Amino acid sequence: MSAKDDIPAIFLDKISPRGLEAIEKTKRFVEDYCLPADDIYFKQIKTDPAVRWKYTPEITEKLKKKAKELGLWNMFLSKHYKEGPQFTNLEYGLMAEYLGKSFVAPEATNTAAPDTGNMELFAKYGTPYQKEKWLKPLLNGEIRSAFLMTEKGVSSSNALNISTSAIKNAQGNYVLNGVKWFASGAGDPRCSVWLVMCKTTDDSSKPYFNHSVLILDPKVAIASGKARVVRPLHVIGYDDAPHGHCEIEFTNYEVSAEEMKNTILAGVGRGFELIQSRLGPGRIHHCMRSIGSGEFALLKTAHRANNRIIFGKPLANRESFITAFAQHKIDIQKCRLLVLNAAHKIDITNAKGAQKEIAMAKIETPRTVCKIIDWGMQMFGAEGLSQDTELARIYAMTRILRIADGPDEAHLNQLGRNEAKKFNEADAFFATYEASRARLEKL
């Protein structure tokens, strides 16, 4: 089956020949190289705690070389950025679905979070100096990055709650204090840049202009003794070494006024703007990769059902399994249409113009895929919960997406409030309806 067969018919005429070729190449690369490499990747992760966070699996660099040869590199940077290959969000969304089937595929093509969002910020807001120092090596896949936003004990999806501060002292230098956690990617030995969301002013009359994004070199910060990676946090039991989701503490870490010229991204007080710019397309990337994970889970479950004999009959031949499988295919197609529609809306407007479509996709996709994977684990039995299948790990990765980039409840509430503003349109509709009916009765 070709990639074209997987694309919903309504979007086919919106994809360029070049985009279609890249989508096909992505499918083949994932199936022929990345999926078989996943097992090798996990076997190459060190189990010795002394070196577990100091080395990365060798297979990744080999895959990156192959991806570059195929031209499958930085595909997420859309037509809005001269630094990227100029695909549309719709085209990349279709590629991301295949990438989501494999654990190593996103990094192999330099399309892994959090680097994608960080590269978009540098591309959109970075100075020539910042682009040369940080964006260029990120685009080349030479370094990794982390985004430090979430804080313990507060609802960090609302940045107004973020309290980590960078306040000017008497010498005009900024002093950074606070604790960040779930800083994904901060455990990677190649992580060479932190983007830190922090509070630089405290003006209650302008609450959305109190935060800024600082660019820090983690090696310099840690060497100062005033910044430290406290520990890697676990996601449902997985430490995700060597990538990690880390707790990081700043204690009077000082950045000179001179350094701040190149340390604050886009300028003081623009943190909210940067966050919104970063999260819109990123949510679409996550959703499409999740759909790929869901499709892989269904494929894995079908394979299991073909070979699991229950009372002398393969599970795959049982009507209950067949009907459940069919329903999951319907559900995942609904999510695919929601996500691709949001991606296309971003292409023809922008992330702000596609706010409703992004929210719908972000709400529905992770929870639907979680249900699919959960069902797959149930069909496997106890084996599905163990490290001997990919399902438990995929579930953990997918489950966090119902919280990451804003929890379901926050998006549902915002979507509901926006829709509630249109309730008066219902009154206007039925007033017109009644007037039309009265007019027709007089005919």
C-alpha cells in the first residue's frame, strides 16, 4: 500500500507532488529502517546507573545519516520559515503520522520534541547571533535542547502561575531563582541549550507582559554551582533515559546585563507571545504522531489476535474483537480528520486563526489513542503490560499528552467558553425560523 492510499480523499488535492513524494519516503523510511531499529535502540541504552545518562544509542546517528541522504530532515519547519524544507503543516502532519509509529523516527529525522518547538522559536524570533549559536547546530542535529516551563505545585498550563524569577539586582544583572520540572530532554548529554520561561517583572496591571524566555547554556549554568539538575522524573515508571524529564533548580544564578542582550529571546516581557507561537503547531505534531502510535498499536494487536488461541479459536475470529477493532478504526479516522483539518487551517490562516480546530484535535486525539492502546493491552493480556511489548511504553508516552501543552480540562473549558459566546446566535436563528414559518403560512 502506498502513502497516497492512507491520505483522506478530501486532502489529496491540497498536497503538492513534492509533498506527496516526501510523505511516501517517510513511510518507507519508518517501515524499512526506524521500526526495526527501535528494539536495537532500547538494547543500546545503558543499564548501569553510573553511565545511563552519559551515552546515547549509536543506532540513532546511523539513522540520521540515512534520513539526510533521503532528504527527510527538519520537515516540521513549514513554508513560513526559510530555514526549513518549505512543506505545509498539512504535508508534515501526514509525515508525522508515520514518524509516530516508531520511537526513534522523530529524532532520526530531526523532528523530535522539544527541539522542534525550540527551533521554531529561534527561527521566528532569534537574533542573527542566537541563530548562529543555537539554531544552526540544532538544525544540523548536532545538539539537543530543553524547554523549562512547568513548575511543581501550580497549574503551569497558565503561565500566570509561573513563579521562577529573573530579577534585576543593584548591579543591573538578572538573578534567576526557582525550580522547574518535567524539562523534557534536559537529561540528554547532548543538551546544550535551555529555554527558560520565567518572571522578569511583576506589574499587576500588565499580567501578560511579566514573563520572558531566557536562553541558557546548561553546561555553563551547572558549572556555576547555582543551577543543578536535581533528578529525572518518571512518566508512569519510565525514566526515558537518556532523554529524561528533569527537575532543575536555580539558586541565585546570575546573568550579567551584558549577557542579557543575547540571553532574552525576542525581548523582555514577550514570554506569553512566544509560548503561544510555540504551542500551536506543536500540538498538531504531537497529535499526528499519536495517531501513528495508535495505528501501530492496532497493527500489533491484530498480529497478537491472529496468534492468540482462546478455546480453540483465534481471537481475531471472534466477533467481539472484530467489531471493537472496527470501532477503533473509525475513532482514529475521526481524529485524523480533526488534526489534518487543523493543520490545513494553520496553513491558510495561522495558529491563532486555527485555535478552535487545534483545541478540538488536542482534546480528542490523545484520549482516543489512549483508549485504543489500553484496549490493545487488554487483548494481549498480562504480556501487554510488560516490557516485552511496546504497548505499555507507548501508552505512557501518549497518556502524558493529555496533560502536556495544556490538560484536556483547560482546552475543553476554553473551547466551551468560546462557543458559549455564540449561544445568542441560536435565538437569532429561531427568530428568523419563526418569521419564515409565519410568512409561509400566509401564502
